[in-house]
Amino acid sequence: MLHAHMHRRASAATTIAIAVFVSFLTAGTSRADAEAGQDHSPNPKALVGSWMETVMFPPETGRPPLKSLGSFHDDGTMECSDQGAVTTEPASVFSSCHGVWAHLTQRTFGYTSRELISDLSGNLVGYLKVRGVYTVSDSGDEYSGTSFAEIVDTGGNVLFSVSVTNTGERITLDLP
């Protein structure tokens, strides 16, 4: 019985020591980060807002960078519009994108979006599906990431795919 009592007492002391140690480490880290002006806490809403994005294609595609406007809503939905939504080869029109996004870790987010592709007569000829991962900067005003895009015909056949890099700049209020 004495042995069991001493074991419980040692376990309690160990638990308290661990709790104090963890609390000391956490307090030290928080204080150091605060003094350095840094906040490394997860922000699951850091992507919410409107952004001007630059999409960079691999050199072998021969495609120049393009601009895109995107808005990420706090309910996990998104919308975007791309520069060059009308193409001549093949002649087609892309709708704006609609999609979903989610917080992954810290300041990293994943998303999936879709656009409709029509011919010039308005007939649906396919879809653009884009999925990617963005990391928002510590300032919260920029992001960078990579995306994978696929053009799929109405039968589900992949016609084209490409990996791209993305950088975004938050659109902020500029008063006149």
C-alpha cells in the first residue's frame, strides 16, 4: 500500500513538472514572438478577402503570365475571374470560376475551383478545374503557392494539364 501511494505521488509530481515545463516553454515562445513582432499562431481566416493574382506558367508552355482576380469568402467559398477569358485557339469563352477553399495548417490553404468552357455559340465544350495550395505571408497581404490546372471535355477526358506558380497581393481599401 505504501508503494502504491508513493507511485501515485511520483506520478502526480511528474505530471505537475511536465505541465510547468510546457507552460514555461509556451510562455517563453509567446513572449519572444511578441517582442519580435511576430505572430505564428494559425489564422484560419487569413485568406478571406479579395486578391490580384499573377499566374506563372512553365517556360516550355510558351504562355506569358496572366492576371486573375479572386475573392475568398469566410464561408469557405471562392470566386475568380481570369485575364483572357476569351481565347481564339480554339475559339472559346471561359466563365468566372467558382469553388471552395479550406484552412490546412498555420497560414496554408487549399482550394479547388471550376470554370465552364463554351464555344462562341454558347455550347458547353468542357471545364477548367484548378486545385492548389497557397501560403499567406506573415503580413497577411501576400500569398504564394502552386496550382494544378486541367482542361477536361464534357466526357471527362483530360485534354490539357499544367502546374503553375501563383503569387497574390491583397486588394486593400484606397480612399480617394
